[in-house]
Amino acid sequence: MVFAFTVLAVVLIVEGIPYFAFPHRVKEWARLLEEIPEKNLRAMGLAAMVFGLVLLYALSFYRH
């Protein structure tokens, strides 16, 4: 459980960096997102999730 909260904390830190460092750019990127078709956004989200799962799977072998 501690590991899950540690991962969540790191994700929140990494996700917060652009908002803190480049708030104007984040607003521009958000406007650009409206132009990307939902199908493409879903594909990018799926690709990110699959990559994350593969990375976690690979790292689980590295720890042992």
C-alpha cells in the first residue's frame, strides 16, 4: 500500500511540473487538444497505458 501511495505521489509531482513551470504553455497545449480527434486521443492514451504496463512488467523481472 505504501508503494502505491509513493507511486501516486511521484505521478502528482511529475504531472504538476508543467503547470508550475510553464502555465502559459499548458493553456496553449490545452487549446490544441481540442483540435485533435477523440479517436487519436484515445489511441495515444491506450498506447501510454500499454507502454506503462510493459515497463512495469519488465521492471518486475529486474527486481528479482
